[in-house]
Amino acid sequence: MKLRRESGRPVDDDLVFFLMPYGKKSAPDGQDFDFDVVYQELAEVVTGLGMQHERADGNEGTAMGPLEAAWDGVDRAGIVVVDLSVPSTSVAMELGWAMCLHKRMVVIMYEGADVPTNIVGRLRPIQYSRELEKLRKLRTELRAGIEAARQSREPEMDLQERSTTSGAFEATARVEIVHPDRIFVRDVQDPLRSAEMRREDVSYWDMIPEDMSASKAYRQGAYVNGFFVIDQGRMTFSQRYRQANPWPRLVAAYQPRQICTARVTSVRSGAFVELYPEGGKSFIPPYQARAAGLAEGDEIQVRIIKVDPQQRRIDVDLAEAPKASPTEPPVGEYPMVGDHLPGKVFDTNVERGFVRVRLDGFSRLGLLHYSKMSPEFWDTIRSGVVTSGHEVQVKVSQVSPSRKRVAQWDIALEQVTEHPVPEQRADLTAIDGEESPEGTPVL
């Protein structure tokens, strides 16, 4: 048998061709199931959409054999519905034809059926069973699938030789499911294509996250660039495809305590740098980046601490000592000791006994310890009356170099108690077993 395709043959956008089992067959649940009944149900859906339906065994009076009839139907149809419920060489072959011709497809399958391994990741089947409710759901989802396929205007394709040497499709994918050691992604341009990406598929140039589910780069909804790679019928997503492993070269190029040049590529909490001329990426810790005043584009000297090809990371620190921190806070960025200022509570920490206050006119937060506020005000904080946004009058008691943050200062506050605290809730008549003066504490 030879299958031929007429050049320039028009496609009937209103024809839905079904590739599916005929008659009674053993379903995946082990019981006989009449697939002709399913076809009749779905044919009604197609008719209701104002379209025509056809199956290979419906070409009455034709001299074509079953395979020729199936080929003819797939070739003419605007949309192909494929039922993968029962293992079938014919259906699998006809599905291959539809994929070669870039047909718009809707795939259905009986619950528990196996999807052919050579198209894993390409299909998202609509599942059904003999239960009446699930058959009704099948009708609804088939209608939606056909309507979505009709809106797609991807061009049909003549059969021609295609290069399969790459075995991969370059794509941007969206992260849908995240696990500690792997993620599942879906092609942004071809939603039928999805695959798994493991930690070992991360680019050679990026650090391997110990827990992918905790990494912002791979959070649900994030976008990643790479390749959908097909190997022995299995599809995966990889950023390593076509990448040469640079780590043997980097291990040989960089020795501990070696001084080399780096360029700052971005600054966030710390500074991300790229080493050259040999290449490689690293990270300057936040305290060093702030002390050195690093900015994007800076060229700096770094000292190699360790090259770890297993984790794909190069640890470095600054070769030169950071600039000496100024002895006084920058003018205008911090208030002066003794200043009386209004502020608003930023957050409260009852367990550790303080609130943080955002001072009017300043971006730095000040700390108001419970020992520097009135007992009544502290009681209202513990009772939950004072929350974020509550106004408070304070005095700056100290501005001192931060013990935790390089080149920053801590602002210590004390409460100015001429102003009343917020009114207590109606059901709060006593604090710690004692009556509040006149029902309202005074600051």
C-alpha cells in the first residue's frame, strides 16, 4: 500500500475525523466496553457545533481499504479526535500521520489507558469511563477542546523530510509543578508539550539549588529557557543541551587564594559577579558588597576560595579590604540624637519586647524597646490594640553603628508620653488582672 497526498488539497475546517477503536473491546478496567456508543455520543457534540463527523469505517461504497480511508480522513479533516483507550497499532500509526501533518488534535482516553511513550509530554488527554457522569463530562470537555482547536490557526503542512538530528526543541517554558529535586514545565508556545526538569538539567553556568521548591528561579509560574529533549521515546527539559561542561577547565584555571578579575553583573542583597577571562560566576556576600559600595558594572579583584564542580559554584571574596566605614551616619539619611519625631508602628515583636517604628521623613526604621515606653503602652501592644500603622511620638535616644549590618546604623528610640494611647476594646476592662485607669491607659 502506498499513501499519496494531493498537492494543494484543501482542508475542510468543519470536518472532525475520529481515530478510535470500533465496537466492543476490553477497556483498561478489564471489562468489555462498546466504543461505538462513545462515538455516537461524541458525534452528537460535533453535529451540535454545526460541523461534520467521520470515522474510517463510515466511508460506505468506497473502494479504499481501512488504512487508505483513515489516511484520506486525516488528510481532509480540519480537526482530528484521537482515542487512545485501547492499544492499537492502527490508531498509533494514524496518530503519527496526524502529527506529521500538524493537524489540530483533541485526545481522549479511557481512565487507566497507557499513552504511547513516543508522545509523552505532547498530549494532555481528556479522560472518561463508563460512568454516566464522566461520559457527560467527556461531551462537555470535547466541545471545549474542539472550540479551542478551531481558534488555532496554525498552518497545515505537506509531508516532507525533516531533520531529526537535534532531537530537541528550544523553548521558553513555564513552571507548573515544583518538587525539591525536580520541576515540571510546559511549553509557552505549545501547551501540549510538557516535561520534567531535574536538578542535573540546570545550566552548567548556574548553581544547583539544594531544594528547587525553595528557589525563586523555579517557583510555580516562573519562566525558564532551555530545550525539550527527546531521547529513546522520553521527553525531558534541559538547560544543558548543546552546552559543553566548563567545570574541568574552571577547576584547572582557578586555584585557592588566586587573585583574578571580576565584573559586577548585578547588585541585590549581595553582588553577582562574572570572572574573566576564563569565565565562571560567583557571588559577593551582602556585608562585603555594602562595605565596598559595589555597583553594577564595577571591575574588581577577587580571591578564589573554592571551586566546587559538584555544586557548580565558585566561592570568592574581595581581594582588597573594603573601604573604611564612615564614623558618622550620612547626613539626611538618619535623624539626630534628641530629635522628637512622629512615626508609625511598622511591626511588633511581643516575644522579644520591642516594636519597630518608621519615622516620618526617614527610610530607616527605629527600634522602640519596651523599657523605653510607658507600661500602659506596652500593655496595649501585648493585648493587640496597637498594630501596624498606629501613630506614636518618639525621641531619638541613640544612633550607633549596626552590629549586624556593615555601613549602617541602628536607631534607638524612646516614647514621648504626653500623648494618649489608643482606646481599649470594649471587652478589655483589665490588663494583667489590674483595672486600667478610667478604662484607658495614659502614655
